[in-house]
Amino acid sequence: MNVSFPKNINLNISAQSKSFRNPMIEVVLLLIACGLFYWFMIMPKSAEITKQKAILSQTQADEKKIAGTVAELKKMVAKLSVNPKEIANLEEAMPLNGNVLRFRMLLENLSQSVGLSVSAVSVSNNSDEPWAGNKELLANPFGVPRSIQRLNATISVIGTYGQIVAFLDKLQTNGRVINVSSVNISSSENDNISIMLNLDSYYLAPVTKK
């Protein structure tokens, strides 16, 4: 039995194969395009966002720290405001100016309070005071930086042994910081003792710009 096929039959295998391969290529190209888009567009933006979040977190942490410091300072200011006695004690121990007359009167009062006779007293301040009369400083004395300065004093007194001891004790226990740098003792009339003291005291002077 003989079977013959028409000559014009076209199985179109090549066309079907092309139509089957084209969608696969498109899918691959689409995946490549998505990968490139993610690599060059999404990843840099994601890294930038991560960096901005880290900066924001650090800023928030710094703000909390500053807020805590401010709160602590407010507590300290409030504590000072409700404890004027402590401020007064501090200023008595180390005054805010080198008032020579004030220190001289203190020495005279301490010696006379125990019955000593004051024969001589002198106080000197080697530091200039360019801030004298400064209205802003007077209005806010604690609002400027300060440095420790020294007053030098010499006092000569006459009295009994017990009075001398009481006077030395007064120098040590009074509210103001006073250091005895040298002592010269000699006898006097009526079994009294003559004593000359060289003293140093201190004050907090405003730091001025030269």
C-alpha cells in the first residue's frame, strides 16, 4: 500500500519552537532587569535609610542625655535656692571680693572677743580689682568664672597664755579660711605674752579678660 503526502504540507516546527522560546527569554531578561534595579536603585536607598535611622537613634539618645543633664542642673539650682544658708557659709569661708577692711575688722573682733589687746594689725591685697563697680557682676555674682586670690595680714596682740590659746582656736574655727604662716612670741609686762602672727586668707576673684 502506497501513501503519498501532499507537497505543500508545512509542519511549522521552527515557528512553534520560536514561539516557545521567546517567553522564557523575556522572563530571564525581566529577572535581570529587576536585579539591576534592586542593585543600583533599591540597595543604595536602603543603605541611606539605615544610615539616617542610625543618626536619628544617636540624636535621640543625645537629646535624652542632654535632657537628663538639664534636669540635674535644675535640681542643683533649686537646691541652692532653698539653701541660702549654705551659700552664706560658702561666701563667709571664701568671700567673692578681697575687701581688706572686712578681713581687718574680723581679726580685731576675734582678738578682742577673748580679751587680747591689739597693738597692730595690717592687711594687704596684691591683686588689682578692675571689676569694682561692675553692675552686671553685682547683679549676678555667681554668673562669672572665678579664681582664688590671697590676702596677707599681720597682727600683733598682747595677753595671757589662755587668751592667746583662745585666739588661735578662734582663728581655726571661725567661718573664714585663715592660715597661720608664721608666729613670733615674746614676753611682755605683767606676765603677759606678746605674739605676732602672719596670716593668709583667700577670696574668689572674678576672672577678667585682659
